[in-house]
Amino acid sequence: MDFGVGFLSNNVMLPILDFFYGIVPSYGLAIVALTLVVRFALYPLSAKSIRSMRQMRVAQPAMKKRMEEVKERYKDDPTKQQEEMGKAYKEFGNPLAGCFPVVLQMPILFALFATLRGSPFADVPYTLNLQVVPQGTAAEIQPEAFTSKPHNIYISDGIHVPVSAILPGGTRLAVGEKTKIDFQSDTGRPLSAYEEQFPDVDIQPYWKVTKGEERVQVNEAGVIEALQPGDVTIEGKIPGLAANKGFLFIQALGRVGAVNKQTGQINWDIVGMVAFFGLSLYANQLLSGQQKGAAANPQQSAVNKMTPVLFSTMFLFFPLPAGVLMYMSIANLFQTIQTFILSREPLPENLQKIVDEEERKNGGDEDNRDALPFEPRRKKKAS
């Protein structure tokens, strides 16, 4: 039984999605609501990670100095060196502490990502790898039915079932042989029965041979005819229920790519979301101090400045559905606001003492410290 990303997607994300769609019948608003629910649920973990990284950035100069002193003082005594380093980590905090909450979040975020990449927001692909053998070896083939991994398919609004692609005769065909690709739910009901039950909904599968086009022929009904020996890959897709539905400035939630391959026109809704994603990522870096903290290291500074550009460009060359980009833009905006709020919090008492000590060494001038953007300044005590 799957208790990973698929389990979370099917048993957590989709019920939440159905719940909000039942309240407000808009898949765009359902994406917004689902994203906010997940981000608020993960708020404590995200906050812990942001606080830890902020505290480590503040304590980094003093911690680096302490570590160098420990290494030099106990260079001939590794045991004592490790003991003193442990004390330093306890005082300043462990640099890896901020990574653990991020790791805990990943399965939930992957499940949300997988949910928005599938039905009803995008056409769902099924990949079938076939082997066509010479006609004379047909007797050697032992028929063995093939069943693909199931995907949740929205049959109608709020109604979705796990559907698998099935090849009754298996994935090996002899030249001249024919077979049909069937789609069935987990209860054994054929997809055609759902098409008859919901005639106004387009869930008719369509196929494309992505490898070995000269070796097979596939008609609209999904019947495969083997023509020549060799390996073949066929991709069948079931249309997403909301793939062509728009939301606000987004023309279609299932639209993929910054440029329409058929007309050559620029999809400005996609370009706008990619640009917003890059800007929000840069704003997040500013708030967390990554840009300012790397100023002393030109190479690190260059990497930090290029990261938003590289990630944004990646979504232009390796496109995602508009619904997924909308989720990522909302999630990044949420993260930026969260980082801003947490940057206004007072530092823990032990770290504040370290900051005060650094200020004392700098002549009592708080401006000499590499403070984070929007970090509150403490009022100077009257002399």
C-alpha cells in the first residue's frame, strides 16, 4: 500500500480540493484555498526553519571565530576539540537545525505539487512501452495482461476515480497482431461507461506514438496494429476536466509553456507568473539576508543573485501547467510575508547577548552589525 506522495495526494489534497470546490465552484479558487490551507498547516515548521536560519546568520561571525579558536587551542586533542565544538553548537545553535523542518515539509509539498499536475488541472499521461516481434515468433509469446499505475481521474465535478491503462494481451505483439488499450477504474468499470454516464464531459483518451512511429499504428479508439519489429512507446492521455478553464488573468489552468506551439503567440499569463515567481524569490532572499550576507563573498553573492533568474528561466524551458505556476506564485508570496513577519521578532536572549557583545567591540554602533533587512532596531539606552 502506498503511504507516500500518492497517499497524501489522494487522501489529503483531493478531499480538501473537493471541499473548497463544493463551497465555491471555481477550480482556480480551489487551488488558492488548497495552497493556503497547506501553507498555514506547515507554518510552524516553516517558521522554525526561518528562525533557525536567521539566528545562524546573526551568530555566524562570532561562531566562526569561536570554532577557529577551538580548533587552534585543541588541535592536539581531538576528543576535547569535539567536546568544545559541541558546547559551541549548543550555545550558538546547530547550522543543520534549519534543514530538518524543511525535510519534514517535503512529502506534503510534493503531494500538493503532484495533485496540481494531474486531473482535473491537466491532461493525465499513461506511458506504454511495447515490443513488436517478427510474425514467426508469435507462438513463443506468452500473453500476460499489463496494467499501468492508476491515476486519479476527475470524471465530473467532485467525482474522481483511480483509472489504469490495460493491455489485455500484454506488451509484446507480433507483426500483424492487433490489441486495444482499455482504461478501467479500480472497481473494473471501463472508462467508456463513465463517458456514457456523463456525456457532457470530455474524458475521451487520445494517443501519440513517441517512439517507433513506423512500427505501429494507433487509431482513435486505441486499437494498436503492429507493423514492424522493434521497441515502441505510446503515450495515452485522458483530458483534464479543468485544463481549459480560466481563472482571473489565466486563460487556461492546464496551459503549458510561455509560447503557443501551434500559433507561436506568447502566453503572457504564463510569462507573468514566471516573472512574479522570480521577483518573489529575490524578495525572499533580501528578507532572509542571503543577498546582504553574501556581499563579503563575491562568488556566493553572484550565485544568490543568479538563483531567481535561473529558476524562472527553468520554468520557461521546462514548462509547468498554469495551475502549478499559480500555486508556486501564491506559496512564494506567502513565504515572503512569513519571512517578513518573523524578521521583526526579537532575537533569543543568548543570541542577543552575542549581538550586544559584537556591538560593544564595534564601539557600541549597532549600524556596524550586518543586520537583516527590516530587522527592528533596539532603542539605545540613555547614558
